[in-house]
Amino acid sequence: MISTWCAHRLRPASAREWKHGGVSTATDSSTIEQQLIRRREAVAAAWDLDDAIVLISAGELISRPGRADATYRFEAHTEYYYLTDRNRPHGVLAFDPAAGWVDFVAPVTADDRLWSGAPAAGPEGPTTDDLEAWLRQRRARAIAGLGAPPPATLAADVTLDRQLSEELRFDLDVVRRPKDPVELERMRTAERATGAAFAVAAGLIEAGVSERQLQVEFEAEALRRGADAIAFETIVGSGPNSAVLHFAPTDRRLGTGELVLIDAGGEYLGYASDITRTYPVDGRLDPEQRELHAVVHAAQRAAIDRCAPGAEWRDVHRVAAATIAEGLAAHGLLRGDPETLVESGATWLFSPHGIGHLVGLGVRDAAGPLRQRRHDPKPFPNLRMDLPLEPGMVVTVEPGVYFVAAILGDPERRHRFRDQVDWQQVDRLLGFGGIRIEDNVLITADGHEVITADVPVLR
Ligand SMILES: [Mn+2]
């Protein structure tokens, strides 16, 4: 497959487009341009198309319901962003195996200049106004669509081949999973900002401080220290709220003797960090908190130890679950051998999510299934991916132990696990909350590197 894509078709790459006046200051522009060339060549080679063409769309602004012309913050579809490094709506990156890549960018409008400070000169090269003519020259050829749905103005003339689109997405995901040097540099920038924010938030923890205050100070510090956005809704849960997996912070004040769980991350040029720590409000864990915190930490270390090229993600999950089962059995909450407790689902009652996910371009990177596993059932409930690890992937490893009333109060489960669970202990611990510890782990050629290791597990 010959790639005739030429550098002059590559516009100055900037994630924030005109707001930052072109190329990002923190990233060598030749490097991102080189990476865009490499990414496009790798994708074209993986697709190996004869005749079909491909449209990869950025997506449109999304209206906020009932709020007139207000829209959500725009985020280009990750498939478009990965191949263009551009975060503007309406654009379409087109690929024809015979003619290479063409980057159709939305023309700059008078409104863009008025409301968003777009420069007077519009983009050079083809705009989305030229896309119809490009498609007319390729009538009768199959069209795959990736990214967002193509612009509504085209939709009438374009019939996407769904099956082909799905096939090409498998290949694109394979190319996207290993992070390249530009991606890793952005992730490390996001990580440094996130680490600084954890240091500030951890230092503020004491009885009487609210979850919201911790959120505000965390986010402010992350943005001050180099993040350009917050990667996902910041989670701060104190006391019983720490058992809610994605708890949105409230004005609840931290109480003496409680735990507080912070799961948060900064983002930089589209790339995320995703870290969780669970701290004692008083600066010291009580004996039972210490025991359960140690169980989660041991599970995390065992899981991270498994992270290496070729390791199956389901096995990383399994070793963490077995370590949790062993720890809860030693505590007395569970009865039985770890393997059986994992297989029966008894461990899941206290640890009801998967061990982690890919992180990178956004907080859930390209974790779609392998083509040959597309119809396989999930090996564990709520496991977010089922892939062998390979060098360059970045995964979160985030085991947890929680006392969730919605799970543990269920009479049917209490009956089914009457022999494996000490329900009296469970009743005593229903207000305990939860503990999660999460780091981001880069798979290297011979093992792994914990890229979030600068954030202490406890303060
Ligand atoms: Mn996570």
C-alpha cells in the first residue's frame, strides 16, 4: 500500500487551534508533525485498502438542552484527534488509498472571529466546502466512517458501510493503543500537574473541610501546574460517600475518624492522568482501616507486578481479586480459599469493578476488543477490557474494597453467600466507606513503569 500523503497537507497542529496561536509551546512541533505522519502511515498500512475510502469526522458542537445557543465544551472525536491533533468541530479527515489523506477543515466564519477570536485569515488548503466535490469524484466506492458521524450537510449523499467501518476501527485501535513519545510527554505533563494537585489536596485534609473545598483546591492546583483541563469529573467522597465509585463532591464536611477518597486527574492537550488515593481524615488510619488499606495496596502491588508485555489483562484482574479475597479472609469478612471466593462472586461483593482501563487520549483510551475476541463474553463482570498488554500501553491499576449498601443489603445475596461472608461484620462496617488506590502504569519492553509513582500512597 503506497502512502501518498504529503506533509503539505498537514496543517500546523495545535490542540487548542487558534487560541494558542498555532503550535503548542510545550511540544516540539516537528515531533507532533512527525508523529501525525507516522500515525497516518501506520493506520493506512494496517487498513491495506484497495478501493474503499474513509471519512474520519471530528463531530459537531452539542447543544445543551433547553439552553438556547449554549453548547457543551467541544471535544473532537478521539479517532479524529489522534490523526489530526486538532480540536475543532465539523472537520473531516478523508483517506483514499490511491490519493492519500486530505484534511478538510471547517472554514473560519465571522462568528468564529467575533466570539472565539479566530484569526482574520482562514485555514489554507481544502475546507469542508470542498469535501462534496472530493466525494463526487469517488462515487460508487465503499465509504467507511470513523470518528463522529459525518457532517449533517453531507449525510444525505453519504451511505457508510457499517461493517467495513467496524473492521477499520479494530485496526485503528491496534495502532492507537501503544502511546508514542508525543503522547507520553503530554501524559507526563498531565501527571505532574495531577501529582502537584494531590499534594495540595492531601495537605488540606482535616475534619471540617468539605469535599467541595478539596475538589476546588485540587482542580485549581492542577490547572496552575500545567493541566489545561480536568480530565473527568473529580471524585471526592468522604465517610460513607467513599463507597460510591464515582461520587460527585458535595458540601459534606469530613468527620473525625473517616476516610476520604479522591479520584481525579488533570489533562494536557487531550491526554489524561487518572489517580486515586484514600486518606484518613485525622492523618492516621485506625487499626481496621490500616488492615483494609493494606489489603488494597497489596492487591495493587500484585497486579502491577503482573504488568508486562504479553500478560493478559484478565489475569492482572484475577491476581488482584485473589489478593483481596485472601486479605478479606484474613480479616474475617470472608471464609474460604481465595480462588473459590473469586470464582463464586463473593469477592465481587466488596470489590465490584474491574482492575482498570487504558488511559491516554482521554480517561478511557482505545480499549475496544481485539477483532478475534469481539464476540467473547467478559471474563469478569465490569472488566473494561480484555487484551494482552504490549509495550507502550498505559493502564490504570485501581483495586478497591468498598462497603456498598446497595450490594450488601440485598437479601438474595445474603442468602447465597451465607457461608462465605460474615454478615455480622458486614453490618458493623456498612458506614465504613471504601478504599481505592489507583496508579497509571506504562508497559515497557521488559516490564513496566509506574508513571504516577511520585504521588505517595498515604500522606
Ligand atoms: Mn480510573
